[in-house]
Amino acid sequence: MQDSELLHDGLALMALGMGFVFVFLTVLVVSVTLMSKLIGRFQPAPIASNTNKTTLSPAATSDQDGETLAVISAAVHRYRMARRR
Amino acid sequence: MDKLLTLWEGSGLYNLELGQLVMVVVGLLLLYLAIYKKFEPLLLVPIGFGGILANIPEAGLAISALDQAIAVARPAVLQQIASALGATLDPLAGADAWRETLKLVVGNGSSPDQLRAAHDIASFAGYSDGLLYVFYSMAIATGIAPLIIFMGVGAMTDFGPLLANPRTLFLGAAAQFGIFATLFGAVAMSAMGWMDFTLNQSAAIGIIGGADGPTSIYVSSMLAPELLGAIAVAAYAYMALVPLIQPPIMRLLTTQKEREIKMTQLRPVSKLEKVVFPLLLLMLVALFLPDAAPLLGMFCFGNLMRECGVVERLSDTAQNALINIVTIVLGLAVGSKLMAESFLALETLGIMALGMVAFAIGTASGVVMAKVMNIVSRMPINPLIGAAGVSAVPMAARVANKVGLESNPHNFLLMHAMGPNVAGVIGSAVAAGVMIKYLG
């Protein structure tokens, strides 16, 4: 008698638990999908800002490169001048 | 000569019981598995070492001051303890018989007041709580250590793949069937008279199938502390065995064609989505299942610290220093539960067997769920990633990736498998919440 009660309890907990896990995660799936859609609508796609950054940064680095190049050639020039004397 | 005798009677060799010897060997075995076989070494090294410490005869590292006093104190102290507990000692019987009586009295049927008084007497007589006992009551009995580890896990988890493909949450849900099927298995074994598990104990055993160390420790500390040692060892040992347990089941349940299915590239996920997700999850937990709030609350907190990007120092501490400290304490505290009296029982073998079944069923139901989803949905899902629904982050995802590569060397499933993998963490925490709600 007690055994069957235990079995019954176990079965009930199994059904309840599995059911709840599924319900909870289904709600989570729905709300995550909604959230992503909402954010996608109100915030323009993140790719745009990314490309902006990438186009900016090479320009900055090439600028820097030009400056260093100038400095280095000036230094080399000076060095050579010094050597000649 | 007398002094020599005292020294001999105080030695470990004289007092060593067979059970303790066996447990020391078990501890050494765990250390061997951790060090040479690389079985979850971060936990099994402290657990194995703690298990050895807990079984050093006479040292009493894993027992309270009261138990220690009962085991070794002078007869006068025993009499004081007995009067505090309201027990009567037979004056004719020897001190050894008194110790037995007192053990029984403490074990069942003393009010908290009496126990506290007896504990005070023991402390006054110079006995103190063992180191591992203190770790246990501080870290596990309060539930703090598993929760802090969960926070660290949250801080290490990237929900990007899950957010890119939320349907993989279903795979994480399906794999939790392992938990509940094992629960039912344990109950059925008791009903048939093979084992003697209560419903609470069965639930704690089932949670091994969640493949999530901190969750199983948390649940068993609440529902069945007496089985905690065996459950934690089974959980971590099988987590390490995931690469051996899962692939045969995955191959058995899928065809070559299914294993070759290529999945579409995941879309990029914006930072805002990642910041909002832990808050959204927290709100849902608050609304639907407050009993899972300790576990998932800490998890979400850790994840928010990671994603919000303004508290990098805290996030770094949660992922590294703090989780390491807590792991040491947690491992030693679990080791304290590897005492011969409680661990060397038929039940332990039952727990080990059921734990294995739990993993196998969880893996199988994840794969089957993925196949079902494949029939329903238009976007192709490789059934192998269903196996990653048992949490065991990131081991299960790596296994899915590896089995996928065997079938098609150009098919990388790792990122796709991370989705169900982290979904499994959420799923097992929800399952834990349901069990605590129902049985706690």
C-alpha cells in the first residue's frame, strides 16, 4: 500500500516537474524572441555602427603611419647629415 | 610501559576501523582519477583529499564538538553530557557502552535546546568542531557555496548562441527528462524493495541527471543531506565521463545523414540583448518559480555583471578568485560527507547506478527532442546538439562537436551546441526549483 503511494507520488512529481520545466522554458523562448524583435526594431542593426568604426579606424591608423613615417625620415635625414660631416 | 601503551592506543593504526580504511582507499582512488585521468580535477582533488581527512581515526575532522566529545571524552564529561541530554547512563556499564548510548540519543530524539547545551559542555571541556565540519556547516548547510559557484558560472556563461537561436531552449528542457526519469527509477527501486529511498532522497538522486555539480549539491543539501557525499561524487565523476557516456547513445539514436546536417550560421546578437536577457530571466523566475530564485538569481546576477560591461572587476572576481576559493571550501566540505558510516552502504551503489542512467536518459531525450523539432521546424537542427542539453558546460557541447566532426569534418557544431548547453543549466535549475517547491 505504502509502496504504491510512493510510486504514485514519484509519477506525479515526474509529470509535474517535466511539465513545469517545459512551460517555463516555452515562456522563456517566447519572451526572448519578443525581446530580440523589440530591440531589433528600436535599436538599428548593430552592424551599421560596426562598419562605421571599421571605416574610421584604418583612416586613423594610416594617418598615424604617415606621421611616424615623416618623423622617421626626418630622423634618418638628420643622421645622414650628421654622418657626412 | 604504561606511557608506551597510551601512545599505541592513541595511534591511528590502533584505532583504524575497516570502514575507515576502505574510505581512505576510496579517497585515494578519487585522487588517482582526478590526477591521472583528469576527472574534473578542480573538484575531485579537494573532495578526495577531504574524504581522506574525514576518515583519519580519532582526529574527528568531520564531526562536531559534541560527537567528538562523545567519541573520546573522559567518563566525567560523558556524564555531564548525558544529564544535559536528559539521558540516563547505566553506572555498571563501561565508558564504551555509555558512548554508544549517547550516540543513539544524539542521533534521534533530542530537542535543539538539549543539543545546544550538550554542545556547550563539549566545547567547555576543550573539544571543538572539526575543520571539515565547520566548512560543511558554513558552506553547504547554509547553501552559500553552491550559490556562489553558480554566480561564477553565470559570469562565465555567454548567452549569445542561445539568444541567436532561442528554440534550442527546448532541447535543454527535454534533457531534463533524465532527472525526472531517474527520480521515478529510484522510487520504483524502493517500491520493489531493492533499495530504501524516500521521495526526497529519490529527488536528490535524480538531480544528478542535471549534470550540474552546484545544483545537485544545493538540492541534496536541502532534501537529503545524508546522501550528499555519494550524490556529489556521482555527479562530478559522471560529468567527467560525459565524453565516454554520450557518444554511443548519440550514434545509436541518429543516422549518418542526420549527423551530417549543417546548421545555418548564427545571427550576431547585440549587446543590449545580452544585458536584458538575465533581467528577463530573473523576472520570469520571480513571477513563476520563486523557489528557483536563489539558484537562478545568483546565476543571472553573475551574467549581468559579465554583460553590462561596467563592473569588470566584480565579474573578474566572480569568475576567478571567488569561485576558486569557494571550490576549495566546497570540495573539502563534500569530502567531510565521505565518512565510512554514511558512505559505505548499498545505497551508494544504487546512487552510482542511477546517476549513470540519469545521464544516459538525459542525453537520449535531448537527441530525440532535436529530431522531433527537425520534423516540425523549417530551420534544420542537427540532432547531435540535443545531447548538449544535459548541462555539463562546456563538456557536452564539445562532445556534440566532436561526434559531428567524425561524420563530416567540415561541420562545426560547437557554437550551435552551446545554446542547448546553457539552456540545460537553466533547465536543471528550474527542475531543482520544482523539486524544492514540491518536497522542501
